[in-house]
Amino acid sequence: MAARAAFRLHHVIAVVLLVGMAFAGRAFAAGELDPAFGTGGKVITSSALSDVEAKDMLIKSDGEIVVAGGVAAGNILQGFGFLARYTIDGSGGIAESAGLATYDGGFRAIVQQADGKLVAVGFGQDASGQLDGIVARFNAGFGADTGFGTMGIVRTPLGSADGAFEDVLVDPDGNYVVVGSIDQGGFDHGVIARYLSDGTLDTSFASTGMIITGLTKIRFNGVALQPDGKLVVVGSFDAGGGKDVLVMRFDADGTLDAGFNGSGIAITPVGTLDDEASAVLVQPDDKIVVSATAHAAVIATERPSLIRYQPDGTLDSTFASGGIVQGFLVAGGTTADDVLLQPDGKLVAVGLGYSLLRHGYVVMRFLDDGTPDATFGAGGGTFIDVGPLTDLSVVAVARQADAMLVVAGTTEDGSTGLIDTGVIRVYGEGSPPPTTSTTTTTGASTSTTTVFTFPSSSTTSHSATTLNATTSSTSTSTTTTTQPGCSCANPCEVCDGVLGCHVPDVAGCMAASPRKATLSLRDDANPARDRVTSKWKSAAAVLPTDFGDPTTTDAYALCVFDRPGGVPTGRLALQVSAAGTCGAHPCWKVVGGGYKYNDPSTAADGVRSIQLKSGEPGRAKANVKGKGPGLGMSPLGFTTPVTSRVVRIGTGACWEATFSTPTRNDATTFKAKSD
């Protein structure tokens, strides 16, 4: 223990933050990053020596943001829990606050009591080397509450196995309800316990104060309290064919509530492989909302999901499709790691979006019936790039009193490879033009109490990159993309309420295999001889479900743009509606593992054919061919790099390739292979 104590004493956490610039005369739309927060809406908390990994976040009653997590330097047993406080006073000034680092382990969740004290839970190593569940309490000023447990910490061995507490709530009696899991013999068991406010287990709960599930392959990740005192716990259960979403409800005394789905247990498969619930909330009408991540196939393609249950444990058929909605998708996958309920009944979910070339935070907002909120970002979701490709995660979302949304997670330091904590703030409802000042601060500590210095600020927002679309039954119809504040007739554009209709540079699209995509355009003196051919092969696997169903509902577009002056500028936009008839036959048809579009008349924007084919990396395709005056070709001669993007309109799904070194690029012809 002496060696590890020495590690703590010499550990330094440094935070370098740049707050905003001067933003005058600029309005911000719902879903847009707040440039007055950190650097361009983002704050990164890092260490030169170790990982600084966020696991949960809350906004205190006084408006301060508190992040809880763990610090580790190469070995988890050299780690400790940390709290970081970001003070917000609305003045744009600087405030200092302290975190606490007192033991080997880490925090996984945090909550605030009515008296302002903070309670954090997680795990810590005991003298035998076993990882125990821990509950730590802090005074409102961030010092350890030494009247609680031993120097502010209560350790609880979870049987004879390593374990951790993953979530915590404070009930109206001031008791702490915690949930988590243990790993015993390679199998997970769920744990739920209730502590009295003095840190002792409450023996009126399940006779011992703690329940460890007898069934194996169960994980508990989140807990919520109903107004009647019942506890709703979520996680996953694996019956042998892959994990499914698990929801359990307990009476206040710790017994399973038979009034919930007839047994106290609801198991919901969402994807085709592993599904896991991350968080849960109870609405004022007693309906239960669960955030979960679903795996669509053996390949690692994740889908963010919200599931709503009736109070009796059955799926709520009035919510989305049979009680389940899947949200904003980035081509590689998207998770759903936390959910909150706004006062107006809208639901906000956050997660990680990723592809081979892009990783970032995804924020999604849904109406009460489960439909995406078109007033948020572009189409109800946004992708926010926060750093390099690996070791990113999203852990929590919270809403400020001024409707700003704060999201916490992790990113990676590109120079050191260490994990940093990231916090972003986005506008929840839009704002009038703000004005703020420029401040740079640095803070550090070399003691067991880590001091952080953070700038203060007051507002936040971010934007989305999906398109809203309406489709019709004929291939010659047009689709209008509509967003708050503007209407975009071009299917390749989005509106963020600030730039108006514009081509989004970063859309989280699935990338092409290197040198496996081609783009060829010809602008002839005779428009009948104009041609476009865009061929794309995948760098990652593509599922049939990624394409939706263009035979009934999903419209498609081919977008080509270059970057004069570094600004994405549309050069070609071709659109084809869903369904429709081309001559005597349907325009779209199902072809093994995908779809084909065929219109010899090229009535829809000059498009002759589209091929959408699912498959493993290097085999999936998204090809578009067109010809004739319907292309509306304008003189060529592009500013490289040039991007081609096939878009499934209204969903955020897209497939793109970039061309930096064309073999020909003049006023009549462009030919290139992808980077």
C-alpha cells in the first residue's frame, strides 16, 4: 500500500482549457455545440501520466457540473477514483474546486443528496486483492465526509468475487440504493443493495440489505425509483443465445414484484445477437424508458435503442414501433449509453457513433411517441467529433436549468495514447446571440486531493446531420428536406439554423475501401452525352438492414461536392424516390442481399441505375449511374479533394469516398480512384 500511496502523492493532473472567443450577433440552433463552453463547445480533462476516464456526470442544484470516474496508470490497481467540478456562474469568470483521490479503484456513478452532499459508487481493492463495491460520500465543498464509513468510504465485499457498483440513487428516506455486478467463476451475477444514510446495510431490504442473483450471466447497470417506492433495475441476461435487455422490478422490501410482467422480470430481445440496457428512467405517468445498445449481427454493428414499457411491464405499443425505437446511426455503429426526460416529455439519448474513419459523440432527441424530434439538430440527432478514432465512450447526459444539454465521456490523447475525459455542451432549445470573453486557465495538484481549474460559462448546444424526407409513389417526384428556420430542396444539404442549407462536411458515413471506389463525370457539349458513374466498395461490413427498404419507404441521393476555399460546395445532387414505377415495372426490386433501381428513361434526375449490395468488407457496394440532360451537369474542374456520397435520405445512413488525386480534372471530365 505504501508504494501505491506514493503513486498518488506524485500523480499530477493538469487541465488546459481555452474558453470560447467573442461571439456576438450569432444565434445558435437546438442541437448545436456551444462555442462559449471550453474550446468550441468541448472541454478535455487530461493527465500527462495516466488515463482520466469519466464514468458518470451530474449537474448540481447550484448549476455546477460534476464528473466522476477513475484514474489509472497502466494498471487498474494503481488507479483511484476522481471527481472533477466545472463551475458555472454565468459570468464567464474562473472558479477553482477540488476532487478527491483516496483509494485504489474508481467511481462508476454519482448522485447528489438533498443537503448538497455527493455520493459516488464504484469499486476498490481490499487488503486481499479482491475488488469490493464501494460507496463514498463528499461534503458539499468536495471534502470527504469523514462521518461516513471510514474516512468517507464504505467498502462491501460482494461475496468471494470481484465486483463493482454501477449505479446509485437516493430514496426519499435518505437511503442509498446501489446496483452492480460480480464476476464469479467467469460468470456475471447481478447485485442490488440498500444502505442506510450512515453507510450500514439496511436489513429491512431482503433481510440482509443485499441481493446477489442466483442466475448467472446477469448484469445490472442502472436503477430508477418509482413514486410508490418500487425499484426498477436494468441490464442484460444471457440465456445461452446472446444477451437480451433485462428489466426487473422489486418491491421496497427487496422482493420481486409479480405485478410487473407477471414475474417481476421482463426480457426483451432487440437485435440479433447481444443487447444490453445502460440506463433507465420512470416517467410521471409511470411508464418506464430504457436506453440500450443492440447488436444487429455477428459483426460488430451496434444500434442505439430506446424501449418503453407500460407500468405493468409490457411493451408500450404507442411508442415508436411496438415500444422500441432505434436512433441516429453512424455507418459503423452507434450506442445508447444514457437517457434523460425533459420537462416537455421529450427524451434525449446519448451514445458513441463510429465508423472506420470517424468516432464521436452522438446526441439524439425523440418526441413522446418515439419519433425523432425534427427541431433538434438536423432530423433529431447529431454527430460530434471529439478526437482520434479509438478509446472513446459516452457515459452520461444532463440538462441545465436553461435547457442546455451537457454530455460527458472519454476521448484519446493523440500524442500520448492516454484516455482523457471529455465534456461537451449543446443548445437544447436554441438561443439569441450570446457574448462571452476569452479566458485560458491551467490547474494542477500533486497531492491526494486533485485540484482542477475550470472556466465558467452558461450555455450549450449542438447539431445533427440527418435529413428529413418525404417520399411519393412515383420515381419523378421530388423530396424536400425541411429543418427549423429553412427549407432545403437539395437532398444533399442540411440546415443547422445558422449556416442555412449547406453540405455537411462530416456526416459519419461509412467509408470506401482504399482505392476501391471510382468517380467519373462527363460534361459534354451535347447534354444527351453527359454521364456520371459512381462506384463504391466498403471498408467494413454492410448489413441488408442498413439500406432500409427503397421498394416502399427509403429514398436515395447521390451527392458530389468539392471544397473551394475549404468549404464543402455541392456540385451534383441526384435523387431517386422510394417505390414508384418505371415503365411497366417497379423501379426498385429486391436482389439477394440488397436492392437494384432500374429506369431506362432516366426520368429521375437522369439516374439510370442504382445497386445497393450488402456484404463483408470489400464486397458491399453502393453504385449509381446516370446519363443525359436530366443530370443537370454544370462545367466541371473541381477543387480537390472531391467527395461522392450516397445518402439514404432521412436516416443519416450514407456511404462515401474521397478523391484527392484524380487522373483527369478539367472543365469537361473528372475521373479518379478513391484515396
